[in-house]
Amino acid sequence: METSTLTAMYGKFAAVKAVTLQFPANQVHALIGPSGCGKSTFLRSLNRMHEMSIGGWVTGRVLLDGEDVYGPGVSVIQLRRRVGMVFQRPTPFPTKSIYDNVAAGLMLEGKLPRAELDEIVERSLRRAALWDEVKDRLKGSAIALSGGQQQRLCLARTIAPEPEVILLDEPTASLDPQGTQRIEELVFELKKDFTIIIVTHNMQQAARTSDTTTFFYLGTMVEHGPTKQIFTTPQNEQTEAYITGRFG
Ligand SMILES: Nc1ncnc2c1ncn2[C@@H]1O[C@H](COP(=O)(O)OP(=O)(O)OP(=O)(O)O)[C@@H](O)[C@H]1O
Ligand SMILES: [Mg+2]
């Protein structure tokens, strides 16, 4: 996935300015930067969620397999199956069961044969490292799960349609250290199959999990490079100030 001079507006205010970036497949890409610098807006522009914000619109291009996701004739529903998203707070469908939450991720118009659906639900829960904890209560309520389990359920729901890219917006912000560690392990595991773009305020998390890191500041991309380089020899003063905790 890549962006070309992507600008994202709320009405007349540009929250993200002319960002050109490439996210090679099967890697983890971290987005860091102080609060309000446009990370979430940028992420939401990648699967056209930003359009759902009041006044939200974009210019520039977002290419998925070389095709502009803002091009004419692109189905937004199809796009969001290919570019899935998990948010800061777990967002399971509260009235649906665990099973139905995962199945909902498929966003199908027609019905799949039951056996096939069962298989996809089980596989997705296994890949989200949740199966063993919920296999005996699949019909039970999703909101009876712990926060960390709910977040893995949301990950299972996102994985179910076999996306190409998974967007994670501070996925561990509401979790305890153990829940955080599980998600980080999963991120590492899942990059074999998916391209992952993760927003995080946790510098250790970015350093531990990602292959590339991009530093955003005031809506622009300040520096992008291999994670190791960004954290050891940043080229930009603002990047260095941020990662060493001198601001933000
Ligand atoms: N729905 C909205 N309407 C208008 N302006 C918005 C909206 N959402 C965000 N903004 C503005 O856009 C800018 C970028 O916000 P964004 O949420 O993308 O930042 P962020 O880097 O994700 O911050 P945080 O780290 O706090 O999550 C901010 O100035 C914010 O006030
Ligand atoms: Mg944000």
C-alpha cells in the first residue's frame, strides 16, 4: 500500500498534509508522533473511513496493489474488507455473540454454508489467539469478555475476510501489560500474512514490533525509515526530541 501527496481535510482544516509514503507488504509499519498530529486521520484515510467524519474529505492518492482506492467504481465495502481496522477501544457488536461478531467481519451479502462459516470463525479466532479461551462459549455475549479478549475478538473479526492490510489505531492503549504483550506477539505473527500499519504512543512498542517507523508532526510526515535507524540515528531534530521524550 502507498500514498501519494495524501491530504486529509476536516472542512477547510488540513489535518494531514501531502503525505507520500510506501508500506511494503508483510511488514509492520509504525506511525508515531504527538497527540493531534494526524496519525488517526491518516490511518482512516487509507480505508476511506475518514469520509465518514463530519467535513472529512481527501485529495491525493492511496494505492492498493497499484489501484487508487479513491478511484471511480471502487466499492467502499470491498475496500474495507481488503483494508481492515482495529480501534483504540475494543468495539465488538454488543448485542452479538462471540461467533456472530467474527462472522460479521465477513460483511457478506449472501449466506455461506454453515460448515464453511464455522471453519472461518474458528480459524480467525485461532489466528487472533483467542480460540482456546472462547471455544466453549461461542454463543455467549461478546461484551462479557475482558478488554484484552474483546480486542483480540475485534482482531479476529478483522482477519475473517482475509484482508491484505490491517490498520491498528493504538490497539493496546486500553490494555494491561499482559494484554499488550499478547497483541504485540500477534502483530509479529500476523505480518506473515498481512501488511500491518500500527499507530502507537508507546515507543518501546514501535521499536519492538515494527520494521519501518514514520514520525508525524503537525499533520506532516517528518521522517520515515527503518525502525532501527529511526530509533538509533534519527536524521531530524524533531524526531530525536520526540523519541527521547523531550516533547509530545
Ligand atoms: N472529527 C473531526 N473534526 C474536526 N477536526 C478533527 C476531527 N478529528 C480530528 N480532528 C483534528 O485533526 C487533527 C488530527 O487529529 P488526529 O485524531 O488525526 O490526531 P492523532 O495524531 O491521531 O492524535 P492522538 O494521538 O491524540 O490520537 C487534530 O487537530 C484534531 O483536532
Ligand atoms: Mg489518534
